Amino acid sequence: MYKHLLVAVDGSHTSENALDHAIGLAQGENAELTLVNVANPTEYMALAPEFLQHESYEAAALSEGNSVLDEAMKKALASLPAEKVHRHLLVANKGVKEMAQLLVDYADEQKTDIIILGTHGRSGLMHLLMGSFAETVMRETNLPLLIIRSDGEA
């Protein structure tokens, strides 16, 4: 049914759950799996400059995004053949809406069959303040979307 799956990874517990589901689905379907991280330099602006060990916020975001992808690749390659696993780093300089749109556009360009991602399942004030990446992806995509909720351990 699925020939090419895309999973968003950010290093969080919920994204690890989504990655586990994506790997299992890719195995069962003998499908390709693309791991995507959406780096956002603006997230690093809240850090005091003395804590930033890179020359810029963008360098910090790219470094962290690549580290997340490295770990996700190791996990995926333990279960899937190397030729079936791909990785991609996207860079968004605005908020959640741009991050989600970049992911959706990339999934469309790559002709993926499904997007898989984790969600914290926030509600109320936290949802209002932080927004919802998963909800925004859901509104922007026409592809099937598998959302894996946090198991409460995070």
C-alpha cells in the first residue's frame, strides 16, 4: 500500500515513538523511509549568546538538526536496508506554520505516500501558546497522516 513514507524527527520522545512506528510500517510494506528534521534557528534566539557554541543561530539549528538525523538514521538502519532509508534537513526561519508547510511541500515533492509524526497532545493554554505542528501539518497536507501521540512518559 505504501511505497514511500516520510517521518518527521526532532529528537523528542514523541518523535522517537513516531520513528518506531514508521520503521515498523516501512518493514511491513517493504517501503522507503525518509527521515526529515525541520531546523528552526529562531528557537535558539531565546538562549543567552554565551551558551551558543556556534557562530550563529542558524549554525546551531543545523548542527542540532543533523545530530537528530544521525541518531534517527542509526535507528532506522538497524532495521531497514540502507538503500531504503533517506534523510533530509529543512530550514524554517519563522514559526510553526512555515515549518509545517516546508514539511508538507517536501513530502509532495518526494511523492511520499504518508506523513508520520509525533505529537505531545497539548491542549488549552499550552496549545494556544505553543501551537501545534501536527495540527498545522494536518490542515496543509492532502496526504494521509499518521499521528503518534505521546505515551505520557515524556
